[in-house]
Amino acid sequence: DVKVTQSSRYLVKRTGEKVFLECVQDMDHENMFWYRQDPGLGLRLIYFSYDVKMKEKGDIPEGYSVSREKKERFSLILESASTNQTSMYLCASSINYEQYFGPGTRLTVT
Amino acid sequence: RKEVEQDPGPFNVPEGATVAFNCTYSNSASQSFFWYRQDCRKEPKLLMSVYSSGNEDGRFTAQLNRASQYISLLIRDSKLSDSATYLCVVNIRGYQKVTFGIGTKLQVIP
């Protein structure tokens, strides 16, 4: 079974803080993704990576950056958290376009 | 027009009923199609891939209509445990990423 883990289930941060969300997969997948999910808006792609040190912007990259130094690990960084980044963040790894998700991190920015 | 469109519902159906959801996609270069299931406050999980010839898994049947650019999911003999949001997912040829529909909420009522 594919296992994708995320560093925190719940996180509360203050406006302006730098926030790191970590994601690790154990299936040697090339592709990894970060999404946010908001009521009424569905899942929106923030960034994805198709190889170590490679990244591509998704649909809503503004205010975010990513890092992929090792194949199994994909990090999402909020450089300066803002209240409109309060959301559920979901990481996924993928093979043959099938996506396998971690449990999600519910981030609240106050 | 959105790349992937779904009726958000909710669809409220009695136990034992048959229910069908449709999902339309706008890009004719779409090549891979999936249905995911998402329980409340949980991550999406792959339910089934959708093949050109259609496919069935127990009470679930998925079909693809390329001419009209939609996929469908049929659930027979609905169970209470089928209550969830069903997400339609589409991949466009040549791209590593996929696009999620907003999801259709199903509530099976005793």
C-alpha cells in the first residue's frame, strides 16, 4: 500500500510567520503534488514536482514555494503566512496519473 | 467554462437505490479519467479508473463517453457507507498534473 504522510494534522500560525509543511511518500513515486481544499472551491493545485529539484507552478502558486531535495520528500513553504491561507493542505504522490493522498494538514492562520 | 464540472448536490437517496453522477470535461485532449471518494474530513481516495470500454467493480460502474465528453459513475444498491463526496478527476495528454472536479455529495438515507 502507498503511504503518504504529512508532518502535522493541525497547525495554528500567526500572520507573517514562515510555515513549513512536510510530506513524505514511501513508494518511490516520481511525481508529488501540493493542493489546498476550500469549501465550494474544491481541490486546487499549488505546486507539483516531477523529479528531485524540479518543480512546476500549479493554478495558485502565489504566496507559496516548494522544495524537493529528496525523491520521497516534498515540502510546501508559506513565506509569510496570511489569513487567506487558512485551509486544508493535501499532499499527494502519483504514478500513472493515479494520485495517493496524505491525511492533510488543517492550517489556521490568525 | 471549467475544465471539469460536476453537480455538487447533495444527492439524497434511500438505501438500496441506484444513483448516477455525471462529470463533464472541456478539453478533448483529456486521456485519463478517475473517480475518487472523499469522506468528511478525510483525504480523497481512488475509487476507480475509467476506461474507454467502461469498467465495473462490484456495485460501482464507471463509463466514458468521449463524443459528449463526460464520464459517469453508477452506484447500485446504495449503502449507508456510500455516503461521501465523489470527485471526478481528469488528466490531459502531455501533462503530469490532473484536474479535480468540485465533487458531488451523496447522502444515503436509512
